[in-house]
Amino acid sequence: MIHARLLEAARTGDDDAFARLVEPHRRALHAHCYRMLGSVADAEDALQDALLNAWRGLAKFEGRSSLRSWLYTIATNACLRAIERRPKRVLPIDYAPAADPHDGLAEPLVESVWVEPYPDERLGLEDGLAGPEARYEQRESVELAFIAALQHLPARQRAVLILRDVLGFSARETAGALEMSPPGVDSALQRAHKAVDARLPDRSQQAVLGSLDDQALREIVHRYVDAFERADVDAVVEMLAADGTFTMPPLPTWYHGREAVAAFLNDHVLASENRWRLAPARANGQLAFGNYRWDEQWQSFMPRSISVLTLDGEWIAEITTFLGPERLSSFGLPDEVPLGR
């Protein structure tokens, strides 16, 4: 009854009723837009566009589908329009081959071509499946590898896979949302599965994290923070898998293997002139850290980047460091870390 009263009030132009009607769906819609676009900022823009269109079109909502399905249809189409206006987003591993650590850093790419990190804790990402027909759990569906794999799909295949396998829409609901036939949805989903499965690791990060007990995870966090803050390159590299990688979007330069990563850390990130403090966080359902570098002018450790770790058992398979101090605020991390910390 409350839902019906809010819907009727919103149809008459009550913007407060509309806000209350869509609020329970807002965070999940934002995560949906992020999956489609690979960018928190682009997701916010698409969500605002979708909610504006929903407000304007509410009088036409006849209730033949659920409000949830109707909102996701509008949000999906807002994302499809956004995709038409910009290049796909990738991670450095998909952009260029691994670099020689002795060749120096490439210039950062200023275009918006990089997948961005997602602050799952702050945005209230839920555990479990969105519905009985879903194939991927909610946290699994924002992992970096999954988001990066999605970006390689044609836009409509991407939408089909997310609606069917992440949100648990039926083939008929998906067909209605995208103005496709149910057989067309099934065909697109099969092609999307083949392409995404080829890019995903054997185990999701949720499976890896679930296989480690709390003590093992605490030990990984402690060892990583301790090694980094002591600028102990050997200790960091000892935690890497043999084929581990280190990437730094928006720099296209990235490094593969312990020897290359060690050489890069020695010459750049953990060079003697740099001092660091790390603040644990969670991003994309994975372990993450805000990175703060000592700044003589401010006499404090100032924000520089956020790193997302991809684990392979107790080894670190990937360190993806997203450069830019502005990123840390969306993770609820401090503006600076004083010397005494």
C-alpha cells in the first residue's frame, strides 16, 4: 500500500514521493551503471540521466512490469547512449604489452579510457545473488577482472549479460528492456559468455577470499602494509606470484614478473626519496589500500593513489594502482595522514 500511495503521489508531480520511491533502488542502479560503463563518474552521470527520464516518464508507467524492472530498463538505455559517445574503458594490460622497467615511464593518457575502481563498502554493495536466475554474485560482478572483461563486449551483449546473469532478468524481461526478441537475447548471451569466460581467471576473487580465513587475510594485509611502509622491495616482491603484474592507470606502462616489478619499485615507487603510509580499504570486492606519500611542504603524508590487489591464494597476482589523489575521498579515506600515524 505504501508503494502504491507513493507511486500515485509521484505521478501527480510530488518529487519527494518520487525520491522515496526510487531511493531503495539507487545504490543497486549505480552499481549496474558502473558495470555497464566501468567508471564511477560515468555511472553517476548515467544514473542521474536515468532518474530524470524516469521522473519525466512516470505517468506512462502502467505497472505491467515491476518498478525495479522499469528503472533498470531506463538505466540500461541511458548507459547504452553513454557508450555511443565515448571509447571503451580498459586496464593497461589490455592496452599495451608489458614494459621493460629500465625504459622509463610512458606519459599518462588523459582520455577517459581506463576502468576505474569502485568503492563497494561506501556504496553499499550487497552480498549474494540479485535473483534466483542470476549467475554471478553481486560482489563478484564488480571485480576488476569481470568489469574489464565486460568492457570488451559489444554494448548490447554487455547489457544482455548483466541483465540476465547479474540481475537475474528473464529472457522475456531482457528482450523487452532492449527491444530484442527472446531468441536474440539467448544468442547474444551465448556469445557474451564465450567472450567473458575467455578473459576471466579460473576463480573469482570472492572464491579466493572465501578460501582464506580471517587470520590469513589479516596476515596478507599486515605484510603488504609493513613491506610498503618500510620501502622493502624484496618483501613486497616475495608476496607476488611468479607472473604477478603491477599496473598504474592512467599510465599505460605496466610490468610483468617479479624481476620487472622489483626493478620498477626500486627505481620509482619505493626509491629512497619516497616515504609511504597505507590505509586499508575495499574496492571492487577486493583488498585495497589508499597510498599516501610524504610531502615536505605539508609536513604530512598526502594522498597519491589507491591500489587494488588481486589474489591467487595467498599470493598477489596483480597490483592495480589507480593514480590520482582525488580518488581516495570516494572511499571514505582521510585527506592526509599525519607523521605520528
